[in-house]
Amino acid sequence: MGFMWSGARVILDEVAFSRGEHLLANGISIQLAGGDALALVGPNGSGKTSLLRVLAGLAEPEDGTLTVSVDSAVDDVPRAALVHLGGHQDGLKTQMTVRENLAFWRSYFGVGEGASIACALKALAIGHLIDLPVGVLSQGQKRRVALARLTISPRPIWLLDEPTAALDVASSERFLNVVEEHRAQGGIVVAATHTLLDLDGLQTLDLSSYAPQDFSDESGEGTRVRDAESYWLEGAHT
Amino acid sequence: MTGPFWALIARDVRLASTASGGLLTGVLFFLAVIVTVPFGVGPDLNLLSRIGPAIMWIGALLATLLGLERLFQSDKDDGALDLMRLVDAPVSSFVIAKVIAHWIGSGLPLVVVTPVFSLLLALEPPAIAALTATLFIGTPALSFLGAVGAAFGVTLRRGALLMAVIILPFSIPILIFGVAATRAAIVEPDPFWPPFALLGAISLIYAVVGTLGAAMMIKINDG
């Protein structure tokens, strides 16, 4: 595809967020530009999903400022129309076929320059499932159908929650290829994950070092944002 | 037509018409109420045609509320409710779309079968016409009202019980004016238009209040 996102960016400045009454993390500052990929890591309950929801605009940050934008001819494209949320829930109706489900989301989110439904499914090697009801698919197949939604209506910023959970090795490789293609087009990917995603230049944000109780701990200051290799090689708490 | 609004209506109507959807359930429930009442009341045709409109309206009220609990819950359960908010449109627009789809899938079928089902309650043609018209005008109010309850259900556990408690009192005016207008077609001196116009007014008010209320509940839930 010849088409490129120009000037996609996600900027967090001293962002704090909570779930319910419970403050999960504060002081998060990071800048992402087109082509960047960020892995959110941290133990269960450290706020990975909550941060994705804040980035998507479904929840408000408690403090700090958050910018999600692209360069565009039209000023003020709302954040909601720029992001894709690949949640741990699939958003698929079991009574409808794969094609009907994706056709709905395609017309709901708008088509733009997106891949056709058949192409998007083929890229994830599930083209043969197109006319089956979603109810008969396995967990991994459902997940792949949900991920196909990311490419049928293009948006510059992908927020993914455990995207490779339930996927076998070959499927996650195919999916990572799709992600790399998205980055090559100038898109941004933020993924909450427990596994090392094999992406070039993947940055890692460890949410446990932003938890309020650790805030006075100076040791985390310089090393909160680092490259993925060192996070996975040296362990989470070095 | 495309765009999120129409896409959502088309999908929800499609879901309602599947085997596990609410369309058939609602119509069958409506039929069950209408069929059983004459057996309970006994073989008195005059009595039956006098209380017929009220029975039809109560049947329609209960049949409409039957599937409403799931209005937002199924989308909440599979994560679609979050995804639906990721478009450049206010939450209230997808609430309206979902309620319209709900009405097409539950209220409208009841209106369509009313002329036939009315025969089981010995209603005269003028009463049947009036009943069909009042159900057509009044059932959207039930759907919009139910949307508030359904949004409560998404936010709070035990929503179904709460929904019945919250919704039923507000559905009483719809029932009163719907039955009053229909009765006017049977009992001569009663005027038809005043209660009918009030029923229309209630529908319009509930459309606004119900939409905003449900949208607010959903935003609070996710906030």
C-alpha cells in the first residue's frame, strides 16, 4: 500500500491515571512518533489495560496532559477517530459470520483506504473462515478475526491489549508482520503484553516503576523507558 | 446508507431477527398473553371487547420490556460497547441507533401483528385501528424508557431487578393514555385525539430524556 500516515504522535506529559478510586500510576511522560512501538509491561493489576483506555479516550487521566494527533488537512480530528483498540474482548457477535461481523465494523469505523475483508483475513491466514459464524471459531481464530479489524478500517494509532494471547507461534508472527507494515506506513503501536514481542526498536514502559508507592524511589527515574532487549534480558526490576 | 448510525441499526435488526434474537420471543410472549386471557375471563364477548385494549397494551408493555435488559449488556460483555465509542460521534447517537433498532426488532412486529391478534379479543374494526395507531405511537416511548433501565443494568449488578423498579412507574402514563385513546374508539362520547396527542408527546419527551439518560449512565460506567 502506498499510503502513509503523516505526523502521527502520542505524547504523555506527567500523566496519572486510576481505576475507580485507586490511583495506579503517575508521572508518566513519553513521546511516540510515527513508526514507534511501545510495549506496556508490568505485573497484573499494574494498570496496562487502564492506560490503554485512557489513551483511547474512554477514561480521563487524573492528572497531566495527553496528546494523540496526526497532521491532517482538517484540524481537530477527535482522538476517538484516530485509535484502534484491540481489547482482550473481541467485540464479535457469535450469531453472525466472520464476514458480517467485519462488514459491520468496517462501515461503523469508516472504510478509507483499508484492506478488503478477504485480504485482511488472508494476511492472518484465516481467509477460509470468512463465511463461518463466529460462534464456532476457536479462541485463537476469534482473536485473529478481531485483529483483522485493525486493517480493514485504517487508523494511525493501534492500542493493543495482549494481542498475541491465544495465538500460536505462526499466527503471532503473521500478526507481527501486519504490525510492522502498519509501522512502516507511519503508524504507532502501543501494546500491553506479558510476552516479548519481536518488533524492531520496541520500547518498553514498565508500569510497576510508576506506581504511586514507588514514586519516591529514585532508582527507577532514569530507566523507566528503555529498549525491550534490556527489559527482557536484565529482568523487570534492575 | 453508511456511517456508524445506520451500520449499527442494520446490525442490531439483523441480530434481533436471528433465532436467538428477541423478535420472535417478543411476538410469542405477546401472543401468549392474548391467547390465555380469554380463557381466564370466560365466554363473555362484551366484557372481552371492553377490556381487550387494556390487555393488548399490557401484553405489549411486557413484551417490549422482555428483551430490553440485554440492550447494552451483550455489547458490554463482548467489548463492543467500548469499541463503539471510538468514532467521532457522541454516545447518545449510538444509544438512539440501538433504541431505534430495538424498536424495529420488538415494538414494530407487535404493531404489525396487532390487527390479527385483536380478533382473538373480539375487538371491532374501529378499536383495532385505534389500538394499532396507539401502539405505533406509544411503543417507541417504551423502548426509549427501557434504554435508561438497560444502561443502569450495564452499570450496576442486579440491574434487571432495578430496571423493573425504575421503569415500571414511568411506563404507567404510556399505558394510561394508550388505553384511553383506544377506549375512545369503542365508547362513544370519549374523545380520541387528546389522549392520542398526549401519548405522542410522551413518546417525544421519552425519546429525548431516555437517550440523554442512557448515554449519561454509559459514560459514568466507563469513566
